[in-house]
Amino acid sequence: MQSILGIDVSKSTLDVVLIAKSGSSHRKISNTSQGYHQLEKWLEDRQAGKVHVCLEATGQYGEAVAEYLDACGYQVSVVNPARIKRYGESKLHRNKTDKADAALIAEFCQKENPTSWQPLSPEIKHLRAFVRRLEDQKANLQQEVNRLKSGEKDTWVVGDLQSHIDYLRERIAATEKEIEDFVNKTLGLKSQQKLLATIPDIGDLTANTLLAEIGDVSIYDGAPQLAAYAGLNPQAHRSGSSVHKKTRISKQGRSELRSCLYMPAIVAMSYNPVIQDLSLRMAKRGSLKMEIIVAAMRKLLHIAYGVLKNQLPFDPNYAAQFNFSS
């Protein structure tokens, strides 16, 4: 019997549940390098042997422990939280504690045997750090601009806000240049950026964000799985024959991917022939504007997947028959 380790990740702690021949056991450790060493020792003391580790893809808080356990030789799976949630709902799990969540993740791993996770390459990790820093700077800039426009009258405060806005704009320009310089000198990233840039309305900055957040495209079984990873998979609501709520996106994936696709999708509805055709068909069916935009974002991500997966530039003349979903 292969041992199973479910990990519920938070910013400062890890709740772990081990399912082994000797039974089930639980421990809480710190989400630090020292805690990872303690976890490895704990597994050795329990003679866990070959262990399949599973945790949710909850962002940067789980990346370090996943990398550590992968380097130790354990099989590691990092799973979309939506899959765990659906599994828990199907099993009528009601308890919502860190220990219960770790146990649910372990049970899911044991029953579903998710595919193994692969650590990001150093290049993608560096690009992702760059891109997320840029997004933080832009968010800070928007906050300061909003404060300046809020009607503040104090002369000193207005001057300080303007100075900070000018500084942030300088830092944003510097970060964008650092990103572009890094991509230009990294051949693999540059070639992929060029491929994505063949898609109408995908500029270099959007392409860089897509590369950083998607990572290795080969780890996805298809474009629908990538859409689920981004939280762009539709969720229909049905109850008998009388309740039909509007279909919504799950929003349980990478918000960074959704954010970077929003404006390109809006522009693509007018200029990308594939997206334009989709939006027109949906409009004729009476779809709401936001439903059309979300569908355009999802289609754009499907196209990006196809371009990267097949290492072929976008061509609207064959897009209709080319299968971008696998």
C-alpha cells in the first residue's frame, strides 16, 4: 500500500494527514524550511515509505513545500481546489477545519490518483516573480491615483501623492524593461512570446503574463483543463426543472490569468475573427454581455494553449478546423 499525505496549506502553517498501513495520523507544522525538515523526519519515523503527496494549488504559500518534497523524491500532486471541493461535495463532507481539509485532500488523492506535479523551471519562476511584482506596482499606482482624484484638498498630501505616483510610474517602466530584457535573453521564453504575439490583441506584456502563469503547457491534459486552472470553466446551476440560474465561471483558479485576459478579450471581440465570430453567435442567442466576454476570455486562452502546445503561430484561416482544445 502506498502511503498518502494530504496537506492543507495556509500562510504560516501546514496541516498534514498521513494515510499509511499503520493507520491515519495528523500533525500541524510551520510553513517554513524548518517545518519541511520536521515533516520529512516525521514521515521517516512513521516508516511511510513511498508517499504520494497532494495539496491544493493555492498560490505561493504551497510552492515551497511542494518543491521541497519533490526534491526529497516523493510523488507530489498539486490540484485545482475546485476538484477537491467537488469531491468533498460528492462525499457530503461537512466539517470545515484545517485537519478535516487535509484529510479530505488525502482521501481525494487516494481515490483519484491525480497526476504528478512538475516544479517550475528557474526561468518561469523568475518571470512569474517579475510579472507579479509589476501587477503589485500597477495596483499601488491605481490606489494612489484614486486617492488623488478623491477630492483631497491638503496641499502637502496632494504633493506627496503626486510624488509617489511619479515614482511608481518610473518603477513600473523600469520593471517592464527588466521583464523584456529577461525574456529577450532567454531563448525559450522569447520564442514562446513571439508565438503568443501572433494572436491578435495579445501584446508582449500579456504574452509574458500568460507564460508566467501558465508555466509548462505540457502539464495540462487539454485547453479545458487550463481554463479550469484559470477559473474560466463555466458552472451551470440546475435544480429539477424549475430552477435555472445563470451559468457563471468558477473563479477558483488563477486570478492573474483572468485579469490579463480581460482587456485583450474585449478588443478581440472586434478584431480577432475567431473571437468575433464567437461573440456574434452568442449575441444572437441572447447571451448577456458579461457572458460573452467570459467566453471570449476562455476562447482566447484555448487559442493560446493551442499555439504553445503545437508550436505554431496563430492563423485565422485554419483556426476553424484546428483543434485548440487538445
